[in-house]
Amino acid sequence: MLGALTVSALILSLAPPNTIGPWWLLALLAALSLLWVLWQPATTTRDDALPALAVVLSALGLAMVARLSPELGQKQQIWLIVALVLALLLGPAFTAFRRVAGYKYVWVIASLILFAMLVLFGQEVNGAKLWIALGPVQLEPVELIKLFIVFFLAAYLAETADVIAAAPPWKLGANVKYLGPLFLGWGASMAILVLQRDLGMAALLLATFATMLYVATRRIDIVTFGLAIFAVAAFWAIRHFAYVQARVATWRHPFADPLGAGYQSSQSYYALAAGGVFGTGFRLGHPGFIPDVATDYVYAALSEELGLIGGIALLAVFLVLVRRILAVAGEQPDLFTKLLAVGMGATLGFQVAIIVGGVVGLFPLTGITLPFVSYGGSSLVANVLLVALVWAMSGRPRRGRDAQAQTRDGA
């Protein structure tokens, strides 16, 4: 962790002067990050690379957001403090993560309540209704919903995976009986697509749902059916929602209206091209030409200034983080914990793939954030808590002498 703090300090030193800080706030961030790792049970050992990678990614995001918008950088700094404080406060509760399975329908109800709040009180920005304003603070409930859906799916599949796996595809009664509650996860993605017009978050939830379902049952027919229904719903959304139509049209023909609808994406492509292999150098590019660069296009800004090498290096860090989360899943003795870790890894990995794919033109751009790096308080808090939960799940009993030595050191 000390190495991660050193790397984070070096990254933050690259930020423009007076955009983050003051020094005591940076010292608080360092202390919270260190305390996050040190404050763990003395009798267990965990994969400390998980919080270390999260801290390094958060530092890179803070430096990049501060470079793009000093005002947003100050807010991101406060959100990072909030995220670390919550990780510390919830750390003891996360060690009892198996209790999540006992409240599986509570997570569904909580998700439905958050959906209802979005429908009733959500604010529409750029065609998508994703935020709820609480005074000066804007919250994005979908960041919590995606975690709640994973909790529910892991708990339900742990109980019914054997029955679902054994049911022949042609026996509709048996399949409907046990798959009905599962498709609440699929229904949540459809609700996001229809009510919020957010194709990206809908795709993220469905990809996570399909991954967990396949890992639990190996039923490729169910996964294929769910993906097919989603494709039909997405096609319908493209035909009926002007906002989704505009996103797809801009993706297909980004230079058809370079000063209008295609301005944001075309400027992003120019930034990627200007960065080349080695980049222009940090703070030497011109990412400010890209509208909403700190939220939607932070990967383009980073790739312009750090080049293709920097962009690939960032993806490699994400890959290592997701791989270690999946390694935690592989070490678990029970199906619930395995599925919970798989769901968390899939959520993080697919989110990176969807937003980076949108920036480089593989898919239509969506409104989701690049975890830890884009500006966004709700996203930052949710992803730090995601890592904190998986970190607790990675705990293994220490060997006798190690546990005794750790206990003596802490005494």
C-alpha cells in the first residue's frame, strides 16, 4: 500500500498548481487510504492489491479531472474522501458479506424504490434521466442499483442454480417457475432502457446478469434468449427515442455534422489522433475542445496527452483489477460468494469496456462513467465500495504464527 501511495502522490504532483489540495486535504486522503488497508482483522490476510489499485486509479482520475476542470477537481476530491470514509465505516459490516444472501428480495425492493424516485424526481440531462438533485448535490441512483441487482442475483442463483441447470429447455413450466424472479434483473435493464433512455447502463446490467447466469448454470440457451430480447428492445428504442436515435446516428456518421451533433465525438477522435503513440505530454494537449470531457470523454483526454501507450497502460491496470476480483471468485468454497465476486468483477469490467468502446467508436457513446477516473461522485463512491466488499471477500485465515505475530504487533 505504501507503494500505491507513493505512485498516487507522484500522479497528483502532475496536476496543475492550486487545482487540488490544500496540503492537509491531501494528507487526509493519504491517511484515509493507508488506514483503509491497515484497519482489517488481525487473523486474516487479504489481497491488498485490490485497494492499492483502486487508490492509484482514483489518484489518476483526480489529477485528470483537476487538469480538465479545477472546479470539478475540488468536488472530486471531496467525493474521494467520502468514499474512503464510507469504506472504513462499512468495512466491519463487509466482513459479514454472506448475510447479504438472506435479504435477496430487499435488494429488489430497494432497486424498485430507487427507480420510482428517478421516474418521479429525476432530472433529465442530455436526454437521459439519471440524476436526483438533493440541494447542491446530484446523486445517480443507478450506481447503487447495479450493486443491488448483483446482490439479488448472487443470492437467488446460489439457491436455484442446480435446478435451473438441470431443467431441459423445452420444459417451459420448470424454466418459468425458477427463472421468473431472475428476470427481474433483466427487467431492471429494460426499465433503464425505456424509462431513462440509457442504453449503456441497460447493456451493463444485462451483461452482468448474463455472465452470472452462465457461470451459475452453464445455460447458454437462456443467455442467448435474454440477449435476443434485449436486442429487440434496443432496436425499438432506437426507432422511438430521439435521444437514442441521435446517439446512434452520431456514432455511425460522426463527421456528418461536425459543428453540431457530431462535434463532441469528432473532437474526441481528433484528440485520439493528436495523441498518437506517445502522447502530447500531460497538460500539453487540448482536451478542452471536447464538451463534457471530464465525464464522458476522460479516456480521450488521457489518450491525447499520454498517447496510445498511456491508454493501453490504463486498460492494463483495469484488467489486473478485474482479474484479481475474478481470482477472488475462484478461491471461494461456496457458490454465493463465488457469484457475488463474479458479479462485481463483471460490473466493473463491462463498464470499462462499454465506455472505452464508446469513446474509440466501437459502440454508440453512453452516459456511464469510466470507473475511478471520470468525474462523478456517485460512481466513485459505488466503485470504491465495490472494491472494499471484494477485498473483504478475499480474506483468508492467517497461519498460526503469522496470526500470533500480527496480534502481538497490534497489541
